Amino acid sequence: MNHWLVKSEPFKYSWEKFNEDGRTFWDGVRNYQARNNLKTMKEGDLVLFYHSNEGKNVVGIAKVVREFYQDPTTDDANWVVVDLSPVESLKNPVSLEQIKAEPSLTDISLVRQGRLSVMPLKATEFDKILEMGS
DNA sequence: GCCAACGTTGGC
DNA sequence: GCCAACGTTGGC
């Protein structure tokens, strides 16, 4: 199983809204690297949900409930979405600051490649963030 | 609101 | 196919 982290700006699509919805398709990815990551996601993969801009913290865990398919918001065949459902909220959201301060997490894309909106995480990195958030 | 980082576009 | 110009993202 793979682990991922996705970003969303809270005013656009927040963790709270995601929980109200119970399920969503992850649209709006317009970057090839992020798109390739979406295509690699498998059903059941776990995904950390990060609030960018406002909050700047990892707020919860989601899982992939449907693998990639054509983005319904565009006719452009380049772009795909996956379906995600919330699993649980972190007791204590983990801030970007905490992540940067944690030596074992300084290599993750969230820190190294700030603009990427869908990125893979190693199982150890995923577990570390969960540990920091519990 | 500024600006750095970086991906994309388009002229040559 | 290179690279300058441009646009976007996201931290601060």
C-alpha cells in the first residue's frame, strides 16, 4: 500500500467540508507530476489531508475509494481525478512548522517541493506524522 | 501583498 | 531543443 499527501486550500475545500460530504472526487490537479501521482494511487491507499495557505497543517487521514478516471470538470483527457473518503481527524493537527522541525521529515516533498499538490510519502514518514498528530 | 520557486509556453 | 518570459502556488 502507498501513502500520499494532498493539499487543499481550506476556503476552497476544507477538511470540515470533506467530512460533511463523506466522499469527494479530487479535482483541480493541473500539474503533470501531481497528475502522475494521482494515477499511481490504488484503492485503499491512505492519504494525509493538508490545509495550505490557511492553517498550514495536516488535519486528517483520507483513503482512496476509487482509482483514477477522467476529470469530470474538463474534457481535456490529460487530467484525472480519484475519489477520496475521510477516515479520521488528527487529534492535534500537525503544522508545517513542526514537520520542518522534525529531522526525519525534512526530505518530504511538502518541505522540499512546496508547490506540488499531490505527493507520495514513505510509510515511515506517514507514520511519523500520525504519531505527531495523536 | 510580496516574492521565491518552479512548471509551462512559445519564439527562435 | 533551448531558453526567456510568463503564470501559478504557497509560505511568510
